Amino acid sequence: MRYPLNVRVNGVETSVDVEPHRSLLNMLREDIGLTGPKEGCDDSECGACMVLVDGRPVNSCSYLALQTGGREITTIEGVSEPSRPHPIQQALLEEGGVQCGFCTPGIVMSAKALLDTNPSCDEDEVRLALGGNLCRCTGYQKIVRAVVRAAAEQLPDQAGTAG
């Protein structure tokens, strides 16, 4: 049996019919066509499937699609325009925090959730926020440095003093 579900995904009202056991990840990838969130472990261990639900990071592989009715979902596709990367994305590129890219969408989503709630975060807070994201390629120093840099660079925007 399938149930109607109305959600807002990346700012767009979306209606889908889902089975009760369908994960948010499968709904996003297979029903809506958003392939940014990745299935790495299917057990909430790697963070490759991280998305934001009402601004909070969740592992979409273990979050039921039906739990998102009437809520706002943000995926990596909704973070920025292709021609204008989000400050986190830009800093990851400039700091060398990206190699294969499989984990990058989840890392960006976890970092975005942190910076949205704590724009003046420090390195320890970044490490804690990224604790649910695994990267097998870059190590974490460059990733952490990139998020700290993005936080520092967006602070003037948060305070309303940037032009």
C-alpha cells in the first residue's frame, strides 16, 4: 500500500506516493530524482546520505519518508546554484577537502546545519558536527579547515556588514 506525501524539497512543493517502509533517501533518489545524497552504508554510520529536515541534519537512509510530511527537506542540490557555490563548497575546493566526492554532499549538509545555527563555530565544534560523516580519501584536517574558513568568511554576511 502506498500513501500520499506532501513535502517541500529544496523550496519546491512536491507530492509523491510512498510505501510505509520507504526511506527518505530512496524517495529522494528514486521518486524525485535527486541523486546528491548517496547510499554508503545504509546504517546511519557514514553520513553520505545526510540531508536537512527543517534545518536539522538527518541520515536519510534510516529516516522514513513518511516522517517528512509537511516538512522542509534540503538536499545538496538545494544548497547553491551551480554557478555560485555555497561558501562551504568553495572552501572545500580551495582547501583540498575534496577528492573522490562521494562523502562531500553529506559533509556539506552537516557543515551547513552547523553554520546556520552557529556561524562563529570553532574547530572543536566543527569536528563534533562532522562526527557522523566518514571520508576515506582526504583525511579530516582539510575538511575541518575548510568549514572553519567558511564560517569565518560568512560571518560578515551574518552580521549584516558585508556588501
